[in-house]
Amino acid sequence: MTTLLRQLKPAFCIKSMATSDNGVEITWKDGHQSFYHNLWLLDSCRCPKCFQRDTLSLNSGHDLLKIPLNPTTEKVTIDPEGNLDIVWGGQETGHHSVFDPSWLRVHCYNDPALKQKSKPQLWDASVSISYFDYHEVMNDDDVLLSYLNQLVELGVAIIENAPNDEQSFRALVERVGPLRQRYHPTNVFTMDRQNTVAQAIQHSYQLGRLRNHTDVTAFDIPTGIQYLQCTLYDNPDNDRQAYSTVVDGFKLAEVIKTENPYFFELLTTEYIPAGRRRLSVEEKLSENDFSPRKYEWEAYRRNHLINLDENGEVYQIRYNHNTRIPLEVSYDKIQDLLTAYRRFSQLLQDPDYNAEFLLTPGQVLVVDNWRVLHGRTGIWSPFLKRTLLGAYLEEETFRCRRRILLGEKTGMSNLWLMGCSDRALEILADRYV
Ligand SMILES: [Fe+2]
């Protein structure tokens, strides 16, 4: 195994260790000190008695009711491989735990780096979107990881040189994981300007400008990643009709927070409900066939426009002008909330924040639908032809694939990779000199 020959960075190597009444203090070779409580160590033990190696989950032998709340150690050493080796005493006499030092380091409670999420890079209209080659993404895990990392940092990427067929498009999405089930007969949809049935019931097929928005705002969990592949663009006017637009919703949230904290508070605490009632489908299943099957949906959701996580960081934007329904807000806040909402809407169309570009056949626009709002410039020529293929991934599916790829880079076993946070995996993926 080549990984065994690679040298770990000092942060992942134990320099010295000392025990106290209730824990173990480790000094690392980069000078950092960590303290691990005995109870935490015993509760986290991954010996075969406590932890099932096959299912990678706690074993029934790990009995929380029998764990002593003040466990004592009999012998604590650093083994020849550099692991922390503990033989327990007292009630647990003979119980033996071995801890991988890299795993211990990313579980240190007093390392601030572990508590920080990797910060997204906020952007405006001057953003430089990264392009990735379809075939490299399909065949090279390192390129796949770079592209997924780009989605974490910027929320947007473009894949180019994609073959112009639905099967290849589906394969690109499935390179990350299974497609999200839509409330439609198909999980890959075709947006064709010539589809008159669709035009009657769906904004994105209509003429005029498509305002920047996030998709499926009326559902409990919005779709995570959206893929849109251009398969045809033919514009006899040769002007900027049907150009793609994207806006960084996290950037707009920051702009609002800076210029008007009260607006930010309203948009993060008051509800902008969304609704969607659709009792037919617009998709063509074959040349002359519109599905006889009915996919009926009647969705309703109360959510904030700007959603914060447990650390007060923005993690999700939900905005779709077309699916907004009457506000549910107290009488005294109606004017302020709508003014705050209008400010966000204004920023969405502001050329300073709006990146605009032509998506050409063979290019796939990939956006994080929890962050980046997408739209397109107007269409006014009846002769313009444009066809897109579209599909979605769940946010979870995207995160899982990235976590697996990061885990592979660490060279660590499943036993220690299982259950590490995203941040811990990012740090571990970079643990070698
Ligand atoms: Fe959309």
C-alpha cells in the first residue's frame, strides 16, 4: 500500500501524551494540545465489542446503561504505529481501545478549525465560472471531486463537450448519484421552445424574460443540484435572447445584511409562503405523445427567503416570484416585509450581481439550487429555437458523493472515515505532507 509510505503532516502525529484523573492530554507535533475525556473515549471506542465492523455502527455490546460515568484507565500508551492505545481498568478491566491519531485530531474539541465550515466564496457579475470537460468528469475521480468542490465554493459550474443525447446527460448526473424523483413522468425533462402544451402551463417555456429564481420552492425540501444541458440553440437574430443568468443568493443575503440588518432579520424570520397546484403535465414522452398519466400535485410550504443554520450562517435561499402566495405576516409588519422582499427582488435583477452568458449546445449548467438563482434573458423571436435537458439531484446525494471522494483521498479505513463531519473529511483529505 503506497499510502503507508506517505508521511503525515505534524498535525496528525502525536508528540507526547499525559494522563490525568479523567482524561488524556495529547500534544501534537504541530504544537497543538487536545484533551479527551475518558468517558468520551470509552463511549467512542471502536473495538469489535463496541463497534460492528461490517455494518460500521455501534454494536449491541456497547451498552450505554452499563458504561461507568467515571471510567478509569489501567494503561495508556502510544503504540508503534502512533495510535493511542488504552487498556481500561475498574468496571471495564480488560477492555481495550485503539484510536487512530488522525481521527483523534479531527475530533479535538478545542481546535477552532474544526468548528468552521469551509466558507463559500461569494461572487457578483464578475464571477469567473469554472469549466470542466465532460469526459474528464466521467472518467477521473480527481476531476469529479474538483467539480463538486467548485459547487461547494461557488454554487455553480459548467460542464462542456457533453454528447448531445439524453443518455449521456443522465450518465453525467448519475456520476454523482441517483436522479431526484420529480412529480412528473420523467426525471430527465426536455425544455423545448416548440412545446406549446408546456407554454400554456409553465413559465420557463414562455416568451419574455425568466426571472432569476430557485426551483421547487413550494416543496418541503427543495431540489439540491440542478443540471441544465443545452442541446440546441438557434437564434436567427444573433442577439442576446435566451442567455442564461445566475445570481449568488448568499451574496445578496450579505448585501442586505450589511445595508439593512432589519430587512435581513425580517427575511430570515418571517415567512414567504409558496404554493404550486398542477393537475396535468407538460412533458412530451415521445414525438406525438403527451402522457395520459396524471401527475397531480398541490404543494404548499411556509419558509423564509433566507434560511439560517444553527450557527446563524445562511444555508438556503428560497425565492420564486411565480410561486409566491399571499404573505402570512402580522398587520404591523406587512409593509416592512414586502419592502425587504422587494429589495431582494431588485438586487436579483441588478447587473452588478447578475452573471449572464450563452449556454451553447454541449454545455451543461450545474447550479446549487439552495444557493444560486437561475433565469434567462427574454425571448421575443418566434423563430428562436432552444432546447434544454434538465434533471435534479438531492442535496444529500451530492454531499454523499463528495464525502466518499474526500474519504478516498485520506487513505483511511472505513472504520475511521464513518461519521466524520464534512469539515473533518476536508482536513483529513489533506493530511499528507
Ligand atoms: Fe428553474
